[in-house]
Amino acid sequence: IAGITQAPTSQILAAGRRMTLRCTQDMRHNAMYWYRQDLGLGLRLIHYSNTAGTTGKGEVPDGYSVSRANTDDFPLTLASAVPSQTSVYFCASSVDRQNYGYTFGSGTRLTVV
Amino acid sequence: GENVEQHPSTLSVQEGDSAVIKCTYSDSASNYFPWYKQELGKGPQLIIDIRSNVGEKKDQRIAVTLNKTAKHFSLHITETQPEDSAVYFCAARWDGGATNKLIFGTGTLLAVQP
């Protein structure tokens, strides 16, 4: 089934640890995005990639990094997790930066303790 | 920067009644306004969208209206059903040249009472 796969679905992480959230899509979409969802704040963009090999910062990029080595994968890394990074993380994609329809993954619930 | 405000934060209606969710945006250059439905434990799913050259769009029981002058847009759900219960997000597309992004509202929890 075409779509976006995120892993893990949930994770409890000790503060200070490094963590990579995985995102893979099989739709050959050029643009990919990482959002975090927090109660009362909606969805906020962390990082984006318009095409393989390029990345950019969103609204809340601090403490996060991304890479886009190929079209399908867009991992999000927390170098040293802090409790304020407790959130639900969603990966999304669109055909390209000019195509407006986003497809979202099912999310990763991360708790930093 | 771009900002999207969404109201109400929670909405409870009786099955069969209509529900209306409203959003306002700050950047008059925004040109695309999607609505997403998020069910518990799932990612947001696009349900309807409208572009700035259209004032209204309808798809069965859902419709979206756009007032560019006032910079607000609304989601209308008629004949609500229990399966419409979910969190709904509005968004506005912001194009910054080298980048573009969807700015989301803070969400509306819709509860349809049977």
C-alpha cells in the first residue's frame, strides 16, 4: 500500500540520549516534511526537504537535524534529547514543493524522561 | 510571520446537526487552504481544500468557503454523523520563495453526539 511509514510508533527515551525517527515513503514524492504536534499548538514544521540532497529549517528546528540521501527516506535525529521534545512527530510528503497536497504518516509518539 | 487562528477549540453537536469551524490567516499572499481530519492515533488526512481563486467548494456533506478580503475560511459539515468525530485542522500555504510550507491552526475537537 502506497504511503508513508514511520518507525518506531512510540518510544520512551532518557534525556541526553540520541534518537533517530525513521520515515520512508514509496510514492516517489520529491518533497518531505517533519512536523511535531503538541496539545494546543497544532502542527509545527521542524525541517523540510524539497528534493533529495536538500534540506531546510522550519519553524522549530533547534535540537533536530535531518538528512535526505535519497527520495524515499527522510530521518529526523535528536542529537541529545530533552523533555521539551516530548511530542508526537509526523512525517509528510508531497509530489513536489509546488504540489500542495500533503500525505502524512501515522506518527511517532516520543516521551523524553 | 504567517499565522493561522482556528476556532472553536472544541465543538459538540447532535447527530444530524451542522458543524462550522472557522480559521483566519495573516498573510494575504496565502493561496491554498486545506482542511485535515485526524482520528485518534492516526495522522492527519486531507478532506477538502480550496485555492485562492475560488470562493466555495463542496464535496458531499462537507464544504469550505473562503473570504479573501477578510482573510478567513470555514469548514462546514452538514448532517453530521458519529464518524465525523475527530480533530480538524485548517492550514494556509505560505510561499517564501525558496521555501513553502503549510501553517496549521491549533485544531478543533469535534464530538458528534448520537
